[in-house]
Amino acid sequence: MTANTRLLAIRADSFVHVGEGQGFGEVDLPFVREPATGYPYLPGSGLKGALRRNWWQEHPAFDPPDKPVAGADEKRIFGDSDSVAGTAAAGTLIVGDGRLAFLPVRSLGRGLRYLTCPLLLQRCLRDFARCGITVTSCDPYGPFRDGDDKPFKGGEEKAVSHDGEAPLFLEEFRFDEVEEIQNGLRKAIEELLEHLTSESEAQRLVAQTVIVTDENFDHFAGHALPVRMRNKLDEDKVVERGMLWSEEYLPPETLLYAVLARRALVTTQPDPLAEIESMLEARGNYIQIGGNETVGQGLVALHLRPDPAAPSPPPPSPPPPSPADTADAGS
């Protein structure tokens, strides 16, 4: 499966709102979350729709000339939902959910910190392996085990950071027990960040990474996302009745990833993964996802990582000698 699977690195460059409808808690329009873990994520259906819209903008089709339609290649890649015409069929592209990897949070006196937990790291290792990406073997739960390697240290104040300096303040919480990231886990996190960002940026980000227990991360994932109040004004610049609401967002600098794949046993052209890669390059590796596009929200950077199983391109051929060089050699 790895030959047909690629990793899509995702970085939020603005606030992102992908809602799940009206909420019943403190936030009117909460961000969509995984039911079991409560972690925010980007649904594969929404990510696929954003990719499809941007692909169409690079390959527009019209019928008649003023009516946008899905072309034949678009239907092969993303699918055809026209059941009336009897042409409904699945596309060749598989788009997984955008999964959370590192969540930026505020840190008193130290600026931004990239927060993660053993469960997220363990999922990253599994998903990266599906894409054929090799990462240094490590135990994300290791720092939170007791000396006899049995129970977890589920203490509220335990954290693991680059330098191990204490106390560490994350949002409104103080961590007095801070351990330095050990070499194996540090190397694995650096490799994960290299694939999610770049080699040079990973060295900076690993110094800002903090690992907390799954239990503590649950709180940050549930309560540390930004919430903004929005309203609608009437012609007199007064808030209309009932038009004041709150929205929850993923903060800028959030790091996520998704797994893209080509359906097994499908050999028809065009190659969906190559088409997505070409489209992203043409659009500067940026697309918009979610709501509030006209107020600058939902801007994400996407990078489709190379297939490790693909052969490396041959080195470029040396340029032919210029006429001047040939004349000098003859003299």
C-alpha cells in the first residue's frame, strides 16, 4: 500500500474554522472534533472538497461556456455524484482526515510552545509508517512510566521539554516537574517535524516542543483553542437582534497531516497523487479550507511529501561545452 500512499503535511497559516454545527456548550459554533478523543481535526470530506475546488480552478471546464462543470479528469480523480445521469462513481483519490500533530499554546516568558502527547506521537508514527516514512524507533509513553515500567505517571504537573527547565507555564497551568527529552524520543520528534515542515525549521520547532500526558492534553485540546465573538450589524451599525455568536478556531501555526492514497488496482490516468502535487505547486502550496474565506481565515500550507518507494530522479546532465571552451581547448 505504501507505493500508493503519500503524506500531506498541513500547517495553519491563519485562524481556521471547520464547524460541526450549532453547539450545546459555551461556544455557539465549535470546531469539529473526534468523538472519542475530543481532538480537533479536519474531516477528509472537507479537505477533499477544498482540494477539488482548487484543482478545478487550475483546470476549469464549462458547459455551456458560462456554466462551470466538472470535467472528465476531475470526475476520474474526485468522483462523480450525478446519480440522475447514471454516471455516479467513486474517484481514484483517497483523502484521509487531517489529524492533529502539534498544537501551539501560550507559554509565560517563553513565547509559543508546540504541545503534543504520547497518543498523538504514537498515531504519527503509525501513519508515517503507512506512507513508507522511516522514523527513529521510540516509546512516546516512556517519560511517563514509573521505574518498574508498569503504571503511568499521570501527575498533573509532569511535562517533557527540550531543556527540562522548570517551572513551565502553559496557558494557565504550571508544571513543576519538567524532564528533558531523551535522545531517542528527541530524534524521532525532530524527524516527524522535518516531514511536517522542513529540516531547518524542525531544529527550531523541536526546541519549542513540550510533551504532556494524554490526560493533560485532553484539557488543552478542549479548552485552549481560540474563541472569537462575531456579530452582524444593521444599516445603522447596530448589532441585529440575535446576531451575536461565538466561533472556535484552530490557531495559526497548528501542525496537522493527512494521508492521501490512490485506490488500489486503479491504473487509469491521470495519476491522482501527481495531479494533486502539480496543483499545489501551481498554487504556491496554499489553499483555503473551512469557513470565513472573505475575512482571511482558513489559509493553510500544504506539502505533499515524496514517496520514499519512488526511484530517485537521475542527476542532471552536465551542460555541453560552449564554443569558446572548445576553441580554447583546440589552441
